[in-house]
Amino acid sequence: MSGDHGLKLDASTPHSARVWNYWLGGKDNFEIDRVVGEQVRSVYPEIALIARESRAFLGRAVRFLAGEAGVRQFLDLGTGLPTADNTHEVAQKVAADSRVVYVDNDPLVLTHARALLTSSPEGATDFINADVRDPEKILAEAARTLDFSQPVAVMMLGILGNVMDDGEARSIVDRLISAVPSGSYLVINDGTDGNDRGVEGARIRGDAGDPYCLRSPALLARFFDGLELLDPGVVTTSRWRHDPESAELGALAVACGVARKP
């Protein structure tokens, strides 16, 4: 495992990975994360459902990529805290030789990273302690595990909202996609600005020191410019290749898409 093990946990400022963990019903969070999580949920009760639907989308996307698309390498940025059906577990159930590199910058995620490194014998996993705003470091360290001459699925679930500037966010995506070959994929899932309660929730997070930028679905779609966007396009997350046997949810203020690099 890579990264600085001397990082100190900050229990005084909320962190998106730990707040998200709270909304998912996890226990790996601090009082400040629970306080902020409850403040957001009090004005935006759908947030816990959005967290669950976003996690379910991760499973559907990874199963598609490892299965139908034949991808064997995954770069998962903004990993979050380990929970059920992490990327490597889903991918390696489909293809045991899948290789997964996780990236996050929360020291609490780092302390739990062993749970993310339980690879199948045929595959591999690694964890990088890095900020999404440093794609050069991410790519350099990921190259220890991933072969960048072969397709890579770049997973950016719930992470682009942490980059407040649209131009910087686009630059990060472009740098990552320029480093992977034809046949690679980009997966994005992020909160959107179409719900006033969600906008108020984002304001509460920002005031508490955990800012999050909600973008329109149209703006999220721009991150896929130059790529081949797969059906059904950029849609509310619960509707991306939805299981027809389960009840379909209404539109949520969270959108996703998967695209292939030609």
C-alpha cells in the first residue's frame, strides 16, 4: 500500500467520504460528520436515498465494464470508505484477474484501506493517498499496478463536486482520459443542482467546511465531450441500466453516465 501513514485524522472538520459513510448507515465517521450529515438530511431527506442509489450504480457500471465491455483495469477516484461490494469485489466476481487502484485523500479511508486490498490471487489492488486535483501523482503511482497501454475504466463517482471550479474539473478529467488508451471508459456520477433542497444541503456542507459543487446534468454531460457516450446517456442515476425487475424510482438530483474513449 502506498501513501503517508503519518497523516493525522481531523475530527473537527467534516469530510465528504465520512459524511457519505454516515448517509449509507456506516459507522466510520466522527461526530462532526454526523452533525453535518443530519443537518443536510433535515433539509434534504432524499440524500440518503441518493447515496444508496449511487452505490448501486457503481455495482451496475462495474459489472457492465468487467463483463460486456471486457475491461480488466479500474482507477477508482474518490474511493470513500470501504463498504459492501467495493469496485474490486464486483469486478473480480466477473473477472478474477481485474486490477483496481483506489484513490482518496481522507486519512480515515487510508486506515481502512486493507479492506480494499483483499484482491483475488489472479488480480491486484492498490491504494493511493492523493487528491483528485493532482492527476500527475495519481497517474504516476497508479502505473505501478495498472498498464496504461491497455484499457482502463476511470471511475469518478461523487468526486467532481469536490472540485468547485468547472474549468479545473474539466482539466482533471481531460488529463486522466488523455493518459488512457482507446477502448478505455469514463464513469461519472455526481449530484445535480435541480432540487432547491439539495442546493440548500450543499450550502450547509460548504458552511461547515466541506464544500460541494452541484452542476446541471447538461454540464456533467460536457465532461464526456470527445467520448462515445453509452446508452442511455446522462440520466438520473437510478435509471442507468435499471434492473427491470425492481421498482423504478422517480428522478433524483443525481446524474451519471458511462462513455468509451474511441
